[in-house]
Amino acid sequence: MFDLTGKVALVTGGASGIGLAISKTFAKQGAHVHILELNIDLANQVAADIKSEGGSAEAHAIDISKQADVINVIDEIAEKATINILVNNAGIAHVGKADNTAETDFDRVINVNVKGVYNCLFATIPHLKKAGGGVILNMASIAATVGIPDRFAYSTAKGAVFSMTLSVARDYLADGIRCNSVSPARVHTPFVDGFISKNYPGQEAEMFEKLSKTQPIGRMAKPAEIGALALYLCSDEASFITGCDYLIDGGFEKLNN
Ligand SMILES: NC(=O)c1ccc[n+]([C@@H]2O[C@H](COP(=O)([O-])OP(=O)(O)OC[C@H]3O[C@@H](n4cnc5c(N)ncnc54)[C@H](O)[C@@H]3O)[C@@H](O)[C@H]2O)c1
């Protein structure tokens, strides 16, 4: 079950947090993992770690918001191998409401979290079609479907990821491409530590506690827990699943009342 031997997977933002867990889980299950990362030093380190643990991985420098770069990197990978799986995981955070989110911040979040996903879809789907099919998994968030305080730009972007998943799942049914998304509540990663220290300096421990308790289960998720769901959805065992968003939220959406 959940064997990815012989599969080639692209994981954007695959060197940190949730992406790191996905890269490691997929490699452990036999996939050759291409880590597409802005932080190439970290990505090289992760690829080396995976190899030292007996897995197979390569790192590629990429900024997913730049379409020409994305096409170059993905075409180069596709020249050497058949791509089977794309995980659109890379994303950035932003705290703010509609009337205090600066235009530059809004553009930055949309460029990475929405246009970045589109760029990777644009560059990868022709290769999946040529290969006769494949799997796409997009990292959405509970912010796509619930009103989270102070996350205007981020929620806007994740709502778009949620809709892009449906659109892509629909458009490529006949090409054998499955497309789903995952919507985590808070996951303890550098992303969360980064926005707590940036936005709540001096109140880090208090904010961490508060954010942990917003999940009825009483804690944040561990990245490996998201990695396990990603593995299932990208494996052949999930062959009947497409056009779905999967909550992985410690009860956040259904039990917070
Ligand atoms: N951590 C959470 O609580 C949480 C909850 C729900 C959804 N998510 C989503 O999960 C995804 C991963 O989050 P994380 O917490 O692991 O974050 P993280 O900051 O730990 O890792 C994100 C990785 O993406 C890379 N990246 C950022 N911008 C990039 C770009 N333009 N091009 C290529 N790579 C880029 C970073 O270098 C980093 O390694 C994001 O899409 C995030 O929105 C996170």
C-alpha cells in the first residue's frame, strides 16, 4: 500500500515544514523527489539527507512566481524523466485585514500563493497529459473556507487554490489527471514560528498557546501528519478521488462551537 516506487514527484517548497515532510515521506515510499525551492541551500541539504537515508532526491532553485523560470526547470526535469506527481505546496503567510493590507503585500501573496500554483500547473500539465495521466495535490488551508481573523490576502489566495483544484480536476478528467487539495489548520512549521515572531514580538509563547488551542484537538498538526495524507492522495490507493478538498484540522471546522 502507498508505494511510490518508480514515480517522479515535484514538490514546491519541499525543503521546509509541510513540504519537507512530503519530500521525505514520498522518498521513503520509493519516489524520486524533485524539490523545487527558493531556498536552494536548504533544498540541497534536504536532498542530501534523503539520499543518506537511502532515498532519491534532487534540488532545483526556483521562484514559483516567475513563469519563465518555472517552465525552464520543469521542462528540464521532463526531458530526463516522466513526471507523475505535482505537489503545489510552496506558500507564504501574511497578517492583515482588507483595510490595512498594503498593495505590495497583497500582490506578493497573490504572486506566490496563486500565480505560483498556476505557473506550476501551466508548466506540468502538458507533461502529465503526454504521460497519460498523473496526480496533482494543492496545499490550500482552512482559511479557504472559514473566516480566519486578520488573514485577508492569505484567505483570498487559499480560496483561489481551492477553486483552481476544482477547475483542474474537471478539465483534465479525460487525461487521467487527478487533482485534489488539502486544507490544514495550524501546523507547527517555520512558517508559523516566523509569523508569530514577526507579528507578535514578545508574546510568542502566549500566541503559540492560543493558536494551538484553536484546534479542538488541543494542539497544532505535525508536518508528518500532513505528509501522510499527501501520500495517500498521491498514491494509486486514492485512484477514485478527484476534485476534493481534505480538511486535516484537529476538528477546527466542524467542532469549534
Ligand atoms: N503551517 C501552517 O499552519 C499551514 C496551515 C495551512 C496551510 N499551510 C500551507 O502549507 C504550505 C507550506 O507551509 P509551511 O508551513 O510548510 O511553510 P514553510 O515556510 O515552512 O515552507 C515553505 C517553503 O516554501 C518555500 N517558498 C516560499 N516562496 C517560494 C517561492 N516563491 N518559490 C519557491 N519556493 C518558495 C520556502 O523557501 C519554504 O521552504 C503553504 O502553502 C502554506 O500556506 C500552512
